[in-house]
Amino acid sequence: MKPRSLKRALIIYPLTFHFVALYIGVAILVYVAIRVDSGGPYADQQITAVIAQAIKRDDAGRLSIVMTPELQQLRANSPTLWFVAEDSDRQTVSLGSVPPLYQSFVGQLSELSYAQMRDREAPYELAAVIRRERSNIGELTIMGHGALSELSFMVLMASNTFAIPIFLMLLLTSLIVTPWIVKRSLGGVVRVAQEAEQIDINSRGHRLDAQNVPSEILPLIRAFNNALSRLDDGYERQRRFIASASHELRTPLAILRSKIESSKTPAVQELNQDVHRLATLTEQLLDLERLDIDTNFETIDLASLVRQVVADLAPIVIAQGCKMEVKVVRRGVCRGDSAALERVVSNLIQNAVHHGGKSVLVRINGAVLEVEDDGPGIPPDERERVFEPFHRLHPRQSGTGLGLNLVKEVITRHEGQVSILDGALGGALIRIALVES
């Protein structure tokens, strides 16, 4: 199910509600305006512009009427048409039967500029409009009666004329301003989400910054930070338990190994391999615990470090009947914890000796370390799982299952990469890529 967008709830829904409310409000105002009005229909005020263009002056300077096509069409549409036109000199010209009520206006029209007059009863012959118009012979004041318009139609036209531009302006403004306001308001939430994505097992103690976060989101931020605190506490208790247990095991294991080595009984001597496995497991657990404490990063010559580790492990390799070669393609330096990287190289070599074939090649190319053997290799579908704690390719193998997990943890903390490939010797090739400095 697609998650619901908070921006949709904050932008689309409120805007839709506001515009619907605005539209309903305008409709109510129009309805009230129509209901409040108590008069009859209006005379169409568009007739004055047509009449003004039909008024001319004759050779004597008197006003006269010219039957233009527009005026003819107007008379055809309004058989009851009548009008009086008056110029600024109070000269008048008329057409049709002017109601007696308006006869007194003749000669005084030039004093007026605009008026709408209505009567209340059909046939509404007294409905008239007065407007001052500009024409080719100057300004004219025209009083006339023509086609009638109901108030509802006029109000509707007026409301559309003014409401639609206002509506469009509000719509445009809201679509631009509202998303900007919402985006600015949720900027703190986006920043907190980006911070949360950066939190992993190596960033313990980190908490989300609640600055500039909306108050409605603060309870979620506090709950998340409290959950991180509980996780950190649980991890710390687990780490202390593993460290304490590993330290406590070292002494009895050392005593047990000493007694087994001093015993002459063959059955007791057979236990030496199992005790060695327990001792290795204990040391690897301590190595994992040290990863959270040791932060002694320095510039390291990787080739020199590898040669030192190989020299220390040479007796073990020889005792296993294996041969080992170190090949330096290109010397390089990197930043890291030398003790942790020594444990990485040691684990890779011992893993190749114990689970590989009879030949181990250690290759250094700048800040890239490769350990290759001629053993059976690691199947592609197992190459990710072998880095999991206590995972073994074969259940009955004598390894602890922590060696490659330790390698992965150390290299991750060094911002490097670990990959398993097919080696040229037929076995596995484990490549460590560190950050070269």
C-alpha cells in the first residue's frame, strides 16, 4: 500500500476546501443579492453605445439619426425601442414613443451621467437607462428603453466578471505560496530523516536534532531518540558481558591447555585441538570487543605490515605443510589501526591455510590486499553469508566462524570494502580495498 503524503494533506486538501468554500460563498452572495432586490428587470445598457454611433449632425448642425445596421438590428430585436439623445448644447433627437413620465428629462439629460430606472409591473415599459457616451460628434447623454435583463442574469455576469479573475489569482498564489510554506515548515523533518538514514551500528550515541522541527513531530523525535538510547544501553551491556566472559575464560583455558600438554595420556592429548579452538574463539571475541575501544589510526605501510604478520605465522604455515608467498605489486600507505589490520591479515592467512589447499599467495597493490589459495573455494551463494558470525561452510568444520566476521567489522570501520572472488589458483580470493592516503 502506497504511503499517504503529508504534503497532500497539508496542501491539496486545504486548497480544495478553501476554493469550494469561496465558490459557495460567492454563490450565496449572488443569491442574497437577487433575493434582496425588489425591482423589476433592467433595460439593457448596451443599447446606448449603438445609439451614440447612429447620431450625426446635419449641415445645419442639428442632431439627426442615421439608421446604421447595428441600430436596425437593435430595433428588430426590441420592437418597443425608444430613446432620447442630447448633446452638451441641450439639442435633442429622439426615436420611438418616449413615455410621458420621462418627457420632463428632455433638455436636462446633459446634467446626468448614469442611471437605471425600473418599474415593478409588466410590461415594464418604464424600464430605462441613462448613460453618457462618446461619439464622433462629441459627448452625448442618451436615455433609452430596449431589451430587458433580469437582475439574476446581470448579477451572475457581474460576479463572473469580478469573481473569476480573483479566483484565478487566489488559485495561482496558493499553488505557489502554500507549497513553499509547507516545504519550509517541513524542512526540519527532511533534515531529521536524512540524519536517521546515517545512523548505523558504528554511530552509537548519535541522536536526532529536534531543532526547527514542527511541534507536532517532536514527540516522534523524542521517542526515536529514547529508542536509540535503549538500544545503546542494551548493546553496551552485551558488549560488557562478552568482554567479561572472554576474559574469564582465558585463565581456565590456559590452565586446561597446560594440563593437557603435560599429560601423557593419548585420550587427553586429543582434547588439545578442541581447547585450541576454544582459545581462538575467546581471543576473537576479545578482538571484536576491542573494535569499539581501539581508535589508534595512523599512517601504515601495508606491505611492511603484511610481511611482519607473514613472518609471525610462518611456523604455523610450515607446520600445516603449506607454502606461502608475498608479492608486492605496488607499495602503498593507508590510514588505519595497525593492530586491528594485523588481526585481519592473520585471520585471512589462517583461514586460507586451514580451509584452503597447500599454497597461499598474499598480494599487495597499493592499499589493496589480496589473499588467494588453491583450495576448493567458496561457492557464490555463500560469499555474503561467510561474513556472518559463527557461519561455517560445513557444520563439522573446526573453525570458530568468527574470523571472516572480524575481518568484515574491521574493514567496515576503516571505510574499506571486502569481496570474495574466484582465484587464479582455483580457490578463493579475498580482496581487501582500503582507503589509500
